[in-house]
Amino acid sequence: MIVNGSDPGVLEKRRELASTALFGAVLEAAESAPYPLRLCPDASGLELGGTEPVAGRPNRSLMKLFPIGPRRFAAFFYKRSQVPFSRDRFAYGAVIVEESRLDAGDVERWFRWLHEGFPPETPPPRIKRAFAFTVPDD
């Protein structure tokens, strides 16, 4: 479920995302997911974050879904730096997905991994630790 779904900025972001089939499908899956997620309205693409504490600390896990080519997208899993002025990100990997081959089971695993704070023993299927594309900053 998207916990901040009624915020004005989030409502506008949802309308924007609905115009792309893959964003719309992932957003719909997030709305019906058993995990509480927050939608980041100011980010480019679709960005979701975990909301529940992990091991007694705030869940800083983020997933950014963005296009990397015609009908190809990347789901990038990361955490922002804890240093207030830093723009650094700690990458946990990325999954490349074809728009026509989106698997609902895989998406649910993305959300669970995000919710759990990226435990190393349960990464999503087909995760890549090295990739040849630039991840947008915002």
C-alpha cells in the first residue's frame, strides 16, 4: 500500500506516472502490495521507499524505476547517504525489465526486499550489481 497516497504532490505524481504503461502497472502493484511504501513525488521516474523500521532503525531503502531505452526500464535499489550535504548513494543493484515482460511476482519481490531493508540473503531475481547506464540524480 502507498501510505502517502492522498498527499496533493503524490496525487499529481500518480497522474503523471499513469501515462506510461510500466509505471502505471508498478504503481498499481504498489497500491495493492501488503507492504507499506511511500511514493516520492519530487523524484524523476517512479521512486518508492520503505516506511517501517528495520532492526530498530529508520528504513532508508529506495527503489527508483526509470527508462533506459525504448520499452526498457531499470529498477534501481539504493540508499541515500546519511551525511546531510552529500548526494552519494549506496547502490544495492538494479533489475532490467522489458515493458512487455513485467512479472507481477518479481515486482512483489522488489517491494518485499525494499520493505525489509535489502537483506543480502534475499535479493530479487535477475539483480545486476554492475550496469552500463546512468541513474538520474533526482
